[in-house]
Amino acid sequence: MSGLHADSTRFVRDTMLAEQEPPLTERGAVKWARENLFSGPLNTFLTVVGVFALYLILKGLGPWLLHSVWFANSAAECRETVAADFGPGATGACWGVVRERWAQYFYGFYPSEAYWRVNLAFVLLFVALAPILFAGVPRKVLWFTAFYPVTALFLLWGGSIWVPVVIMAGIAFGWVAFRLLGPFAGALIAAIAAGLVPVLWWLILAAPVAHLIEGWIPLGIEAIPSAKFGGFLLSFTIGVTGIAFSLPLGIVLALGRQSDMPLVKMLSVGFIEFIRGVPLITLLFTASLLLNYFLPPGTNFDIILRVIIMVTLFSAAYIAEVIRGGLAALPRGQYEAADALGLDYWKAQQLIIMPQALKISIPGIVSSFIGLFKDTTLVIFVGLLDPLKGITDAIRGSFEWKGVYWEPFIFPGLIFFLICFGMSRYSMYLENKLKRGQR
Amino acid sequence: MNKQLFFGALAAAGMLAGFASAGTLDDVKARGELNCGVTTGLVGFAAPDANGQWTGFDVSFCRAVAAAVLGDPTKVKFVPTTGQTRFTALASGEVDLLARNTTWTFSRDVDLKFTFLGVNYYDGQGFLVHKDLGVTSAKELDGATICIQTGTTTELNLAEYFKVNNMSYKPVAIETNAEGEQQYSAGACDAYTTDASGLAATRAAFADPENHIILPEIISKEPLAPLVRHGDDQWADIGRWTLNALIAAEEFGITSANADELAKGTENPEINRILGTEGDLGAMFGLDPQWALRAIKAGGNYGEIFAANIGESTPIGLARGLNAQWTQGGLLYSPPFR
């Protein structure tokens, strides 16, 4: 055996060592904790403080949530149930108020036999939104989207079916005017006519015509006045309408602010700065109280409509500024490229400027929308019953639920969170989608 | 040109029509509905139930007026108003009548140009304290922390009371009644002060009402009264005498149950005049003779309304106190129906 290689060296490994587990401190939860929670004295300190705060919150909130009572018809009954189940002195959340009054949170004082109309309008809202939000939906659904506003108006407020028909007729007349005048009078006059004809129609002829047709062919569903609206029905009505109308208005204002025409520019700047300089509550008070002094007595100008107009104007001013930021972020070369291609102003905006500016502005626009939706709770100050405080005050006004404090805040708060979180997620999805294949 | 003329004429006609129908009574009759301003929710006084039906002490007055004017106590549109919007809503004509536990004061009557119809509830500001605080009189509250709603007359009353009695206090500012209850029961303040009727309801809603007492001192006068706009005396008279009819009905023993019976005629000429079987008082302000009969049948006389909404048989359990008839040692005193 001597002379063999094996004799001259004491050991030769001829197989690979099996992989070993990393040391305990360098793997799994321990490693994660060392790196993320205890990586230095300051972080260790913050972690300890954070854990302690979490413990305090859970200690306070945990039993209260665990002792939740669902089946109770009054605050006193809730307390009795908690005391019976968990011993005297125990506290528990009283969700009985939500169980008994959930309908008021969602529908306000809308007649219960007509809830289906609200539900239908709500479902159709998503059908109408689908082609706008997602590219995969057939484009033909856009026709339904165009008719959705009047459909919802008819479903929610009811009354004669001829009112929405006549409103739609106004738009049709505008289109006809545009088509008829276009070849003779030029694009500008045709556009002005297309705007003016529907407005004149709605202001002067629409009501009598609707009344007349109603006289011949009475057709409609039970009319439900605005006073019956409340809760999330009210928030959605104001929020969705405000969002839908403030975006186009905001784009027009942003373009107006950048315009070379002094009058247009002055009006846009004046409007934006005025609205942004005034709190929303002031505008709501103006809508609900001051307008009553200005309008001739006996004029019945619907309070929800007034609030929607104010909220839309308010939001449009902010959106205009957000979009102006997007426009400012576009390199000068994009404008010049559009000019070099020989595109006119509207074509350049439509094909080159706006798609890019809007893409940049998406996070800001969605932030404005989320803000607008949450601001709908401010309508309590003009006596409309919003879901957060209006309905809650009304419910606490009955003796059974007096003294229930946190639950009526948590329940609408959760729903608001879900909606706003959904909007924010959609905006992130849209950003990611539009980022693809660009730069 | 013709069109402009047409629009001008239209606008002018609208304005004229507006001015011509200045009478609130005519407006209400034409509308077929009484617009009544109430709170957004106050236990016992006005609140919608699970079905959206408004009930309460103030609500009953609205219903009585609607019954008197329109013949139907359900023909009322309740307009919830906040502390900020109530007076503008009335002044601008959005509501015809405000029954929103509003304190009758000089400046509201004179400066804000309203007409108060008469007191429907005599309230006053009181204190709610924990029993184990060992305090039995408001005079012993020197140095206490007190929960107080900001921007209300109660805040001013409190400051004045402590100043007059040479005492000091630490205010804990709160926004709403619900918040006040929460702060008080969480121990953020020793005492909670607001109108005594509100304190009674608050105490009754606590898990342990026996551990809280309402101090005997009432430190302010809060005569709560329904009100209408200045300048329409006919409408104000209708409101005022509807309230008087409810009060007088209790005095003369007319109830919602026996009103129809008594309306066939009684020995007492005053009852006959109230119920319209003798004379025609209603015609003097443009109503039919049975206006008061309908108002009483809507929710009962004053005593019945009180008992049903805030009285001792309800959880709120308010005693009549100052709100008893003058014959029972209270302040309710209706002028004669003559």
C-alpha cells in the first residue's frame, strides 16, 4: 500500500459536503427579526415601543370586540347580554344597532318597498363603469354608459318616464344642431349651437313637453323626493355624480388656464383660485341657504342637486390643478412635435398631450376623487343625513340607541375604507398597466 | 327681440307670483304639506324610528299644526336642521315652522326677526355628576372639570354662573351630546352640563343610572319655543293658538279619546268654542271651525304629548315640574278662547 497517494496524504474528500443549514441567527424568522426589527439600538427601541403600543391597543380593543353582541334591540339589552355572558363589568361592542338600522345607513329614509330601485341603480352603475375602467369589456357597452345617468335619475327619483326621455332628447337635439350647422357655419358656431340648443331646451321647453306627453301617455313609477335620501345612497349619489362631472370640467379648466386667450385664461384662473380659496362647507352653506334668498320665492331647486353642483365645482377646481401639473410635466418637445405634425389644437390635445398628461396625473386625480367621496359626509351641515353623522345622530335620537358611541362610527368608517381602498387599488392597477411598453 | 321680451315677462311673472303668495298659510295649503324644521335627532324631542317615521315632543307639535291647517297630521315634511342651519332655513322659507327645542331669547326674537309662538317646554341648564364625587349642590363644584358643548348658550351660562358664585372650573370642550356622554362616562370630566331634559335622558341611558345624580340647581332659563318668521301674523297666530289649544285642552280635560264626544256639544262654552261647536273662531284666521279639534286629535292634548314622549312613563322620565298647568303649580297658562 506504500507509495500510494493515499499514504502520502492523510485524507482526501471525494464527495461533496452536504449543504448545511445556515446558523440559527441567519435564517428564518430570527434573521428577519434581526434585520428588520433589531438592526440597531434605535430600531430595537422603536420595535419595543411599537410592540407595547400594539399590546395596549389589543388589550383595550380585544375584549371589547370579542364580546360583540349582534342580536339586541337596544343599548341596554346589549349591556345585559354582555354582563350575562362575560360577567359584570365586561364591556362589549353592540352591533345590534347596525343589525336593526343597517337599512337606514344604506338607504336613508327611502321607502323599503322601493329598495330594489336603488339596488338596481347600484348594479347598473358597475355595468356602466366597466367599459371605462377596463379595456377588456366590449366597447358597445359604452352606449349603455351614455344612457346610465338618466337611467339612474329615473330609478332613484322616479316620477314620469318622460322626464329622462326629454332630457336625452336635449342631447340629441344638440347633436342634430351640430350636424346641420356644421357644413354651413363652421365648426365653432356649430359647437356653440350644440351646447346652446340643449340648454335652451332643458330650461324652457323640456318641462312643459314632458308634462304634455305625460298627459297623453302616463307612464312612470312612484316619485320619491330628495328628502327621503340619506346614508350611503346620498353619499354615492353625490360622490359618483361629482366624480363623473368634475373630471371633464377639470380638464376644460386646466386647458383654459393654459390658454392664450386672455378672457378664457382669466375666467379659468379666477374660478380655480376662488373655489380653492373657499372651504367646501362655505360653498355648501351657499348652496343650501343663500341661494334660497336669491331665487324667487316658491322656486323649488332640489337641495341634492344644489349640493351636487357645488361639490362638482369644488372638485373640478382641484382636478384642474392636478391636470395642470401633468401638463407642466410634459416636455416642451411633445407640444412642438404635435405642431410639427400639423395637428390643430384639439387634435394635438386629444392624440398627444392629454393621454400623457392624464397618465401622469392619475394618482393626483384619484386622490381628489377619494377626497371628494369622503367630503360627501359634510352635507350634514346643510341638514342632509350623511351616513357618518347624520344617520348616526338620527339613530342616537331614539332612546334605545342613545349611548351607543363607537359602533356607529366604525361601521360607516369600514365601508368608507373599503370604497376608498378600492379606488386607490384601481389607480395603482391603471398606473401599472399604462407603464407597460412606455419608456 | 321677441324672445327677450318673453323671458323678461316670464321672469317678472315669476317674481309677481312669488310676492303675491306671501301668505304662509296659502303656501302651505297650496303645497298640501307643512315643512317643519326639527333637530337631526334628540331623544324624546325629535327622532326618526327604524321605519323612518318621526316621533317626539317637537314632532307632535308639527303634526298638530298640520292637522289644524291641512286636516291630516301626516302631511308634514320634516326637515332636519342643525344648530347652524336652523335659523337660516326658517328665514329663507325652506321651512314654514321651526320646532327644534330652540330657546326664546331677546336677540333671536328681535334681531333675527322671528316670532316665537309661546313656550312649549320650560327647560333649564343643570349638572350631572358621579355620585361618588360626593357633591350634592352645584355650589360645591369649585375647581371641577366640566364637559361643556362649545358655541352654545350653555357655555355662556356656565361661565356666568361660576363667575357670579366666585368659583373656578376647568372646561372640557365637546362638540356633540353623544361626545359629552362618552367623555363624562370615561371620566374625562367631573360634571356634564346641558339642558336638564337632556341630562335626564343621558342619565337614563347609562348602564348605571343609580350612580349619577342631577344636581338640584338649575342655572339658566331655557324656555323652548316653536317659532316662525316675522311679518306673517296670520301664520304666527295659527301656530300660537294651536299650541294654546293643546294646553287649554289639557286644562279643560279634552283628550284625543273624548274630543269627538265633547265636540257634539257640552255645558262648558269654552270647550265648545275650542272644538268649534259654538262660534267660529277658526274663520278669524282662515281656518274652519274644527281646526283645534283636529290638532288635539292628532297626538292628544299637551299632557298626552308630554306623557307619550318625555313623561314619567317613558325611559326619559321627566316630571312635569314647571311644565304643569297653572292650576297644578306649573307655568302653562293658555289665554282664553273667546
